[in-house]
Amino acid sequence: MGNVYGGIEAGGTKFVCAVGTAPDDIRAEVRFSTTTPEETIDGAIGFFEEQQRLTPLAAVGIASFGPVDPNPASPNFGYITSTPKPGWAHTDFAGRIQRGLNIPVGFDTDVNVAALGEHRWGIAQGLNSFIYLTIGTGIGGGGMMNSRLMHGLIHPEMGHIRIPHDRQIDPYPGHCPFHGNCLEGLASGPAMEQRWGQPPERLPHGHSAWNLEAHYLGLALANFICTLSPQRIVMGGGVMEQPQLLPLVRLKVRELLNDYVRMPEILEKIDDYIVPPSLGRMAGVLGAIALAQATSEKTFNCL
């Protein structure tokens, strides 16, 4: 029998923990609310301890909300750092999991790890550069460049880029506690709910909210295309589950680029260029299992 791995998708609202080896081999899964660091991390440790009584785990991968410190050489590796999530700033997340289970732990941002899952098993297979964006409670971005997950000073913070904000058209000041009207401040799920008085999933198909949302996301994608030149853009998260939004975003990107990037992926095949994740809501926890595999095998060529 081969090795079995654990994965944690740690979101600001809920944790998803799973054990398995691949999309068709998830042997156990649990979901619970994100409360305090102590209660939530202890809940994850307890789940994996129970699973280890059945099958030893080779490693655990963590896909965490952030910001985080993903640098293995840093003394704060595995920490959630300056998050606005109450009570979670400066939490030694990976360290507590490693000490609790005494097995190797891989750690990265939730979007980078979801990107790894899509690269391993999903819509980004065979690509050496792509970006993954999640549009939901927050907005995050990650992906790969030259077949490696994106890292640098810390990690990408694509949700906090500054985009044009015409206050005559949209007087809403923005939701982000750090920057106000950055991309996340204008286009996240909570920003839409504050602006329109109801959550995105309740807004009618033809509501003007969707054109404004597509405009902000189109601005962001046009900037990412011009700066990073990804081979594909994957867009997930709860806001993107509204079926009318993705076609509007594609139209806005074409309009904003104005035929400047003259590639067939943009001009002729944009439906295959800006796409939803093929792993759906499992992308994060499956990516965490892929990260655990890479950590256990020390195959860091993809990380």
C-alpha cells in the first residue's frame, strides 16, 4: 500500500480536513467552523489523530488564509501573520500541527495550494504558468510561474491591488480594513453585500451589481495579464458561482485589453483561457493533499 496524506483547507469561516491520496481516493473528511486558533487547530489535530489509528499519515499539507509566512528558512515559517481575522494574528499554525502529529507539514496560502491541486489533477495540468483567483469572503490570488508556486518577499496578495474607482459611479468607500477600496475592498462578497444590501447569491441575474463586479474583476485580470502573462486564469470562490458573472468578466477583459495582447487565447478562445476550477470546492483540500505528498517526498521542484 502507498502512503496516505492529510490536507487542511483553513478558511476564515470554516476548516476542511481530509485524508486520502487523490480526488478519487478521499477516505475521510470533516468540516467545522473557524473559531479560536486553539479550538480550531485542536479540532484538526483530533481528526487526524483519529485517522492515524486507522492508517498512518506520511505528511499533512496546510492551505491557509493569510497573510502567512511560507518561507521554510524563516523563524516564523508556518505562522499566520497580519490577518484581520480576530484572534488569529501571529498564530503558529504549522508548528502546532507538526508538534501535535509528529509528522512533516507543508504550508502555503490557500490560493497557492488550490492552484497546486488544479495543476496536479485539474484544469491547469500541463501548464507552467497560470494564476488562480478566489473571489469570496476575501479575494486572494496565487499560482505558478515557471512551474513553481509563486513566492517572493512573502506571497502574492492579488486581492489588495489598487484599481480605478470612480466614486460618481460607485460611491461605496470600500470594505478592506487596511486599504479601503482595493480590489478586495470593492469586489469581495462582503463588499457586494454592504453595497447592495443583500449577499451576492440573492442578487437577481440582471442586477446592475454584476456589471460593476465584472468591471472590477476585469480591471484586475487585465493588469495580471499584462504583468504576469499567465497561460490560463482560474477563477473560484463563492461569488464566481453565480453563472452570469464569468461571461461578463471575459467580455470586460477583452474590452479593457483592446486587442493589445494579440494572442488566440484572448482573441478567439477566451472561454478556455478564463475558466472555473475543475476541482470545484475541493480544490483547496485536494491541493493540501498534493502539498503533503510533495513535502513527504521532498519533491520541491513544483513548490
